[in-house]
Amino acid sequence: MSSVTLSATPKGNGFQATITYANGVGISSAESYPTKAEAISAAAMKLLDMPERLEAFDAAGADI
């Protein structure tokens, strides 16, 4: 099953946004955000900016 996890981890005085795909590949933001909610929202926006990753979910047997 394909899945994507959006998370926020402490970084400096804020939180870093991370997108993690089912195959273990993760993309983290260079920026830090003041709150966890802002970091997770930023990760979601970044995911939407990568439509090719979302389209891979529709491919048969894709494990992104």
C-alpha cells in the first residue's frame, strides 16, 4: 500500500516540515516554521507542488 506521511520535527526555534513516502524516501524543508501546524501545512503544499509524485499513486504497483 502506498502512503505519504507529513510530519514536523523540532529545528532551531521552530519545526521542520518533512514528507516521507512509503519507500522511505523523505523530503525535508530547508526552512523552519514557528508551529507544528505551519510546518505540516508547508509539507502539504510542497506535496501538491509535485504532481508527478501524486500521479505515481495511480500507477499499478507503484511504490513511491
